[in-house]
Amino acid sequence: MAVTKRKQAPKTPRRSADEDPPLTPAQRRALDRHVKDMEDRTRYLLVSATLPGISLYYLVNEDSWAFDDPTTATLFKRRASAKAVQSLLRPGVFVVPCEVDDRGRLVLSSIADRKVGKVRLAVQPSWKKKRAVRR
């Protein structure tokens, strides 16, 4: 009587309990996109520049406008989402690119010299501006 040997499964190196399984190519691509997105510091503001020195910045969560103070405005991560909200608002609203720092706060110098049409954007509330001292 002939004895047949059983086929054994190929030996694979065993992973320890604390090791993660390797990433699939699709997961690697998604992770690369996410890292690239996190490193990009460009954000977008919705601005209505009505008069020289007066700018209104849109706040989505309150559906209102901030007067001359871009630090309180909503920062959009994607231009497409800013454009979508812009299309729902009145005419004369512009999408303005800006930069954020490491903590995600608006860098005022990124929009300080920017113009919307012929009007320069206000980056500091008019009531906070220092007045010339009269002597």
C-alpha cells in the first residue's frame, strides 16, 4: 500500500501581534493624497469688498459677515467648496486664496496687499486701527 504525503502550505513569516498588515496599493495612494493635502497650507476666504478699506468676510456657520476681520471668517480647504458657497450668495462675493500657519490660523500677511477688483482688502478692523495722535 502506497502512502501519499500531504502537501504542506508554504511557510510564511509570522507577524507578531503588534505588526500591521502591509498596505495595499490603493491604500498607499490614498495615504499619499492625504499627506499631500495636509502639507498644503492654502485656504480660501469669501470676501465682499464694498468700499475702500471696508471688507466683509463670510462666516458659514452663522450665515453672516464679519466686518474687516478675516481671522473670524470661515476658511475653506478646497476652492471648489468655496465656489459652491459663493454661488449661493449675492453677486460681488469673491474667493480669495490665503495661507495658514502650523496651527491652522490665518496669516494676515498672505492677504494684506491683495485687491479684489479695484478695492484693497481690509485685514484689521477699522476700530482697532491706531489713530494719529494730534499735538
